Amino acid sequence: MAPQADNRPDAPATPLVEVVPLGRVSQTAVAVAAANLQAIFNLNASVSAPWPEPTYALVPTRGQYDAGPILRALAQDQAGPPLRLGLTGRDLCLPFLSYVFGEAQVEGRAAVVSMYRLQDAAQGGKVSRALMLERLAKIALHETAHVLGLVHCQAPGCLMNFASSLASLDRLRLILCPDCQTILARRRQRLRDQISQAPQSSRGLPGPKG
Amino acid sequence: MSAALQVLVVDDELAMRESIAAWLRQDGHQVTLAESGDRALQMLEQGVFDLALVDIKMPGMDGLELLRRMKAQYPDTLVIIITAYGSIESSVEAMKAGASDYLLKPFDPEQLMLLLHKAGGQRALLRENLALRQRLADGECPGFGDIVGRSPAMLAVFGRIEEVAQAEAPVLITGETGTGKELVARAVHSRSPRAYGPFVAINCGAQAESLLESELFGHERGAFTGAVKARRGRLEMADGGTLFLDEVGEISAKMQVALLRVLEDKRFQRVGGSQDLTSDFRLICATHRDLSQLINQGRFRQDFYYRINVLSIHIPPLRQRTEDIIPLSEHFLEKFARETGRPRARLDGAAGQALCSYPWPGNVRELRNVIERAVILAPGDKIERRQLTFLSPQAAEDAAPLTLAEMELNHIHRVLQAQDWNIRQAAAVLGIDRSTLSRKMKKAGLRAP
């Protein structure tokens, strides 16, 4: 899997994404998400101290977290880098969907990823830890790309394909198609421009649109 | 992204509406929200929707009643019923009333994605059907249509059409007025993988800037005085097909910037709108102007020029391919005979010679008009030199003397052409009643092309 690093020497060191563990989350998983954002999207990522378990988002009848309130909470806190990616070990859902691997505010500020289903094998049982972390990296990148304004893409194998199952997620490569790469590069540059123009006190901007 | 759809979400629960909208936006769809059946009907009045996701249980008008009204008034919009309180009775009732599907909340992401693909496919079929009907109405031929030529220059053009048709990059067609740039654009479209998508043409030179903006980008309701209803622009209409910008050299600098942004970002907004829209079209531009000269004069943006001129086709003027004049004339004689139901006329030797020696400043369009006039003027099935009336004064002097009736008919024809076949205006120029002009036109078999 060839990473698409945009390792330009002048890439600024200011973090653009903050990876936020929500409750008890493996430190390795957090580090993998941050490292892939850095290596594949060239987005400087920082890791925050764990936030409390988002029990406010619990849907008691389903035993899952509703992704909507978590996104709002992640977006609401204006401190820190302009983008924020939450990681949770609990299953995520939406009011109308039985589950989601992750959810994001398109052209907003926040995304959230669940690791709950990522260890499951298609035929039952568990997959290796390496495959689980690869799945996590794919979803983390996919959802962060949504926050940067990318939408689903149908180019074969592109990371922005919609993956409704683990089998379809496993078929995706850890790579964007050329069209999505172009859009990502433009949005990343816009973000960097906004950061460099914003005063230190308002580094959290721009705020969410959705 | 699957084909971007215009989706209307109707649900009385705010959290449900917003979460569905957020999820659909990730897939690139344009989403409008309505909290009740009445509000949904208002939205449908203002815009065009490919798909509606409708909750059954809502205060006031329920989802099933809304479904029935939508199927009566907006049959092209697919409706998917969603409910948290499913029953066999309500699902049967919904399907009988015309729902495309019935989903029980919460449903699997895959189920919804499949339905979105189905809706996208149905919309594509609908548009393809409209495009095909339009092409049949336009009398478009499946081959090169009215592009006729056996000269090496035109054979090269045909070869170039075949080459560029298979690519996706923008095409710039250059050539003098009347050489058939739109016909070439249509030929590229009809040979491209987008042949079953729409071919949407707009003459940029014939529109004021504000009108052109609204025509291209569409507008939202209330965007300006008179915008009583939201309207899709040509960019949206060309989704899945080809957008043809004729006379692109006449576009203002402001519009060039706006179009450049669309070509780069693949996103745009309607006039007065704030929602980003996407459209998957191939761009073909045409101009009779020398764009590089316009760039030197600062009247055309260089970056826009490079964007639209990735592939190019130049159509040579008719005077540089005289061997095409007789085949073209024969083609038009055949066409007019077919259209009028009269016997096919033939050119005599002197007429053919006159056609070949004329410089044709108006190119193929002028030749077509000359042949059409000659068919009307010729008493029998033979076209003689004296029935050929050229617009160029020198050629007119060379022509054989005409009868008074022929002179009158020629003059009427020219005035009608100059007034764009507006009978009221042409009658005013000629100083006769509209009814008199209509009578003379009917008698001579003159009609708008």
C-alpha cells in the first residue's frame, strides 16, 4: 500500500487536526490515527488528553452512541487545531441508521470514528490487530477528508468510496484517487492559509458549518 | 459520489432531519429539509427534487397523504417512505400509492445506499429519455448530420471529431461564422461515452451578463425581481452530458472567472443560493474570434483559455474547400425536398459554376440559405443561375436579371432573415401589414428555418 505523503519541506508544524480519545481508547489506536493523518494526508496531527466517555450521546434502547451529539461536542470547543477527530470504542449509530463506522461534518470541524466493529471478521471471529488498525486508519482518513469537504467518490479503490460493510472497507486502498487528491491538496492549503492569517488566540477557527 | 441527487427530507423530528441531511451530504447530494407535509409541498413548488424521504407519522398531513399528493403533482420525484412504526398495512398502502420503497428505522447504511443508487439510475433514465426525445424533435441524425464534406480539410475534421469524442477533456472549436461549429459539437457529443446524456447549448454572445449568469448557474426563488420559482441552470441540466458554450469569446471577464472556478472546483451555486451544487458535464466551447488576440488585448483571460482549449478542432471556411460546395448543395436540395414534399431540384451547369466561384463570406449557413431561396424561386425542378441570389453585392451584380416578383421575394426573404423571422418586425420594416406579409410568405412557401 503506497502512502501518498506530501512531504514538502515547508509544511508548517502547526497542528491542523487534534485526535481526541473519547473515554478509554487504546493509545496505539490513537497514535495510528494521528500518524496516518500526518503520513498520508500531510496534516499535522496532535493528540489530546482523553475526554470523558460521551455518555450524553448514549441511546439507551440501542446501547449505542448517537454520532450527532458527539460531533456537536467536538466542534463546540473552539480551542486547539481547526479540525478534531474523536475516537471511541463504543458502537456508533444515527437516529435512522443501525450503525456507522464513523461520521463527520462535511466542511465542518469534527469527525468521530468507532472501533467497536473493526475487529470483527466477515465470517465471524476476530481479525488480526494489524488489520484492525488498518481499518481504523482508513475510516479516520475517510472521515477527516469529509471534514475537509470531500464527498463520496466512485473511482475504483479510492478511499472516499462509501464502505457499508467491513468487506467493502477491506477492499479499499489507503489511497485517494487523483481527483480527490487534488481537492484535498487545495482544501489543506486553504486551511493552512487560514491558520497562518488567524491570530494565535483564534487558532480553532474556522468553526463548523454543519 | 453516486450521481448527486436533489433530495427532500420530510420528517417532523429535527434530529432525524438533520442526521439524514448530514449523512446524505457526505455522499454529495443536495438536501432540503421540511418539517411537515405542507412545508414539503411548498418546497416542491419551488424546486425540482429527484427523491423524497418521507416519514409516515407527522402531525397534520401524514406521510401517506403527502405521498399521494406528490404522485399526483410531481410524479417524477421518487418517494421512499421511512417509519419507526412499521406495519404490513401501511407498507402495502404506501407501495400501492406509488412509493419506491418502504424502510423501517433504523435501517442499514447499505440499504439506503442501494436505494440512492436506484434513484440515481432512475433519474439518469429520465434525463436520457428527455434528451433522446429532444434530439428526435431536433431532427438530429445519428451520423455527422448536416456536416458534409469530402475535402481533405473536412476529412481531417471528421477524424479529429472521432479522436476528441473519446476523451473527457474540454474542446475548443474555432471557425468563421456559419462553418457549423454547433454541428461539430453535437457530433463530438453523439460519438462520446456521454451520447445518451443531454447536450445543452447556450449562445453566450446573445445574452446580457446577468441573464447569462442566471441561464448558466440557475437561480433560487426570489434571487431577483421576477424569479418567482427556483430554476435549474444549464450547468445542472448538462449533468451526465455535454455543455456547449457557443461564442465563448463574448463572455465577460467576470463570467470567465466564475466558469473557471466551476471547472476547477467542480462546484457552483445558483444565483441567490448558498448551497454548493455539482454537475458532471463535458465542456465544449466555440468561437469565431481569435482568442489569443483577445488575450493580447486583455479582453480574454489566459488561464480560462488554457482551461477550455485542452483539445481543439478548427473548421476551415468554405472558400478554402470548394470541392465541398456541390456535395453540400446537393445535401441541402435533398433536405429541402424532403421537408417541403416537393420534387428534388437539381442544379444546372451555370448554377453549379456560380456556386463554386462565390467566396461564401457566410460559409455553409449562407450556402444553405441561398439553396433554400433558390428552391422557393425555381418554378420547376431545375435551379438556374438566375435563381441564385447572393448576399455579396459583387455576386449580385453578376447575377442574371430577375423578375419583379423574384426581386420582391428576395427582398422579403432578406428582411425576414435580418429580423430573425419575426413577422411583426419584418412587416414594419417592409412597410406592409402583418397579414399581407403572412399572405405573401404563404404564397411563396417562405417559412422560418
